[in-house]
Amino acid sequence: DAKTTQPTSMDCAEGRAANLPCNHSTISGNEYVYWYRQIHSQGPQYIIHGLKNNETNEMASLIITEDRKSSTLILPHATLRDTAVYYCIVRPQGGSEKLVFGKGTKLTVNP
Amino acid sequence: GAVVSQHPSWVICKSGTSVKIECRSLDFQATTMFWYRQFPKQSLMLMATSNEGSKATYEQGVEKDKFLINHASLTLSTLTVTSAHPEDSSFYICSSPGGSGMSYEQYFGPGTRLTVT
């Protein structure tokens, strides 16, 4: 079973920041927080991951609380192309570790 | 980033026939390949993990004799759905951790939509 809890759906206005929360209260010390997204009828796409420090890349920012029990993915300027299902996953860092997908959050960016 | 391709992108077959789905790593050697299945409006569910040159490991509840996985080379893994039935209609996706230096994420193929009539 997935070890994360996310809202089922969220809406965001184009050009505004999208903040997607994730609860992972049972996260272990060696587990990272990963975010993937899946645009309709495509394979998932890696966004970002982190252990305990905040992370930023060209796609998004990841804010992890100090107790590591929750995190927020931030898309700073959402576009219509960011409409997708966003999955928050916790697992050890190694790429060979399998991914267990929860239900994710369906983000709809509105014009 | 690493590129994973799948073929075909979609396929329609008749009940009782077998269908083969190919998953290729185009610019890296895929030692490990994961196969997922996704039903409409549901999340991805891991079916099996394959390692090059060895037998695949199937998740609980997945019939290994029905979903045959072959990972005979470092760039190709195949999933064969044998004696397909309408309930096997789904979106099948493969992924791989990528090659050396790209071990922290997985790269997904574009998926194959299977419809069994």
C-alpha cells in the first residue's frame, strides 16, 4: 500500500503557483520523498525528490517539513500543460527500488 | 535524460489471442525493468520486475503464466499477455532506473493501450 496521502483533486489558475501537499507520517529515516506526474495517457515523468532539505530544479520546488512527515510540491507558475495527476512517493533513493503509486492528486490548471 | 520506448502504442486484439508488448531503452543499458498496469481512472500498479538474464519477479496476485516477461538483453524487455480476455484491457507501462549516474529516478515508457474485444 502507498505510504502517502494526497488530496484527490486541486485547481489552479494559469500563471499562479500550484501548491500540492502530501502527508507521509510513517516515512523512514532512509526514505526520500519523490514526486512524479502523469499527463493523460502518457507514462509518468519524474519531477523532483528530496530527503530533508528543500529542493529546487527547473520544474518545481519541494518543501519538506522539519519532522519529514509532510511535504509540498510547488509549481511556481502553472501552465495549462501542467494539468496532470501528481504522485507523491516515499522510498529509498536507489533507482532500482520499485515505485508504489498511490491515487495522486489530479491538478487542473484553468485559463 | 534516458529514453524508454514502447511498441506498439496501442493494440486491439481478439479474446483468446496473445499480444506482445516491447519496451526498449534507447540510450542506456536497462539492467532492471518494471512493468505496470493501469486501469481507467486508477493508479499504476506494479506487475513485475525483470532483470536482464534472469526470471522476472511478479507481484502478489499477478499470474506469471499469463503475463510472460522476457528480459533477454540490456535494451529490450517484453511483456506477452497470453490468452487475453476483455478484463486484461488496460494501459501497460514499463520503466527503468536508467544507466550509470542516473540511478535515483525511473524513466517511463509512453505506455501501450491494450483493448481486448
